[in-house]
Amino acid sequence: MPATCPKQRDDCETPQADTASEATAALRSVRDEWRQAQARHAEYGANGFPSRHTIARIIDSLSSALYPLRLGPPELTPDNEDAFVKASLESALPLLTAQVRMELSYSEAQLADDERDVTARQIIDALASRLANVRRVLDTDLEAAYAGDPAARSVDEVLLCYPCVTAVIHHRIAHELYHLGAPLVARIIAEIAHSRTGIDIHPGASIGESFFIDHGTGVVIGQTAIIGSRVRIYQAVTLGARSFPTDERGNLIKDEPRHPIIEDDVTIYSGATILGRITIGKGSTIGGNVWLTRSVPPGSQVRQHQASVDISPTDPFD
């Protein structure tokens, strides 16, 4: 028989007060341990940290400002799209400025409050001035996806449906913020895209025009990767680091170039793993499931040895 609930309604719907209090105290203890270990006795209190939820809403607004008739509300027409774009930017950019300011409170604590305000506004003003070029580059990505996939029936279908487009829109905005001085907000945008699409692109990675990730799930592109123009990548490809240099104390050296350079017109098929600061020459093709840790010259065809497959006319386990 199903368990029955006590007659008192509150007993069914609210946790016991003692249990909640104990859990609250335990969480406080863990937070204190963490902060002490990290030499942080407070998490910048009133300033806070950038909010993933807020940034997700901001990036959606910026995406709709880039492609208003496809990613904006259904009632938009060419006659009113400029008004929508202006309203979207007037809403999203100040919110993004506030998020960047919170990052600066963390990363540039030595700055005075008014200096952080000015720096945050300068970063977002610079981003706004680059949005038109971001849109132009994204258009080349859409065209590459449409031209490269025989299943695509229109560029609109690519924009609305393909996870690679979502990932690349996020990346192109995040990449600008990363180099403008807001790497934490940029990384949050990248991880939002990762959660939404299964495609993991570090915002520091440099990617040329006409970039296409077919299918996309499981793709990983590291921080210092450099990808040329007209590059096509399939699912489960990794552009990663082979090793991590350390200093005399054994600490990882940050931001060292350690990921591959992929030159123009390269195709990398599914499951390939390319590691280290190596160069894949222009026009090369990297076959599926290849493990590669050395450079290859332009025009190379890299593939695994043919695997043997036995096919029996009947099931041997019958």
C-alpha cells in the first residue's frame, strides 16, 4: 500500500526545521573552509560575482539583436526590426556592463569603484562597436554550414536548428569579450554554449571565417587553438594540449601556447584527437579516430590503417 501522509498538511510539504538548520550550518562550514584555503575571507560581498543565469538571458538578447527576424519574436517585420534591435541592445548592454563590472571587482580589485565603472563601460562599448563585424563573420559560418551539409535545405534552417551555429554565435561574442578584458564573463558564455550544445570551445580560441562543425556533440577546442578559414570539423573532435608546462614550484604555467594550429581549408573527421602545439597544413584532411601529435604538411591525408572486420553469414551465438 502507498505510504500515507500525516494529517497535518505542513508536515507533508515542509522539511523539518532542524534538518534544514543542520544542513545550513554544514554548508556554512564547508564555505568557510574553502575561503580560508583560497585566502578569501569574503566573496567581495556587495559586488558579488557574474551571474550565469543573467548572462544566459543577455546572450539570448544579443543573439536576437544579431538575427532579429529569425531569433527574435515572431511578430517582427523588416519595418520594425531596427526598433527591436535598438531596444534589445539598450536592455542587454547595461546588464552586461554590470556583469563585467562584477568581474573587475574580482580581477582588478586594486581599481577604485569609478575606475571599474569606466573600464566596464569601455569594454562593452568596444563590444557593441564590433557586433556588426561579428554578424558578418557569422554569416560566413552559416553559409559554410549550408554549403557543407547536403541535409540542409536553407540557411534559415541552419540558423534555427544547428547546434554548431548556437555554439559559434556564443563563441564569437565570448571571444571579443575575452580579448577586451572580461575573460570570466567570456568563459561563462562559453560554458552556457557547452551546456546547450555539447560543443566546448574556449573563448580564447581563434577561429577564422566560414567555420562549420557538423553534428558537433563532443567537440573540444582548447584555449590557445588557432583555426584558419573554411575549416570543417565533425563530432567528437578534440583540439587539445599534449602536456602542461610547470614552473620551478610545480605550478602550471598559464596561457602558454599548447593547442594545435589548423590552417585554412582543413577537414577533420569524427573522433580525431589532435594534441599539442602542432600545425595541420593548409588543405589537409584528418581521418576519423586519428590520434595525432606531430605536424603535417599542407595537402596531407592522414588516416588510420584499415581495420579488419569479420562478417559471418549467421549469428555464431545462435
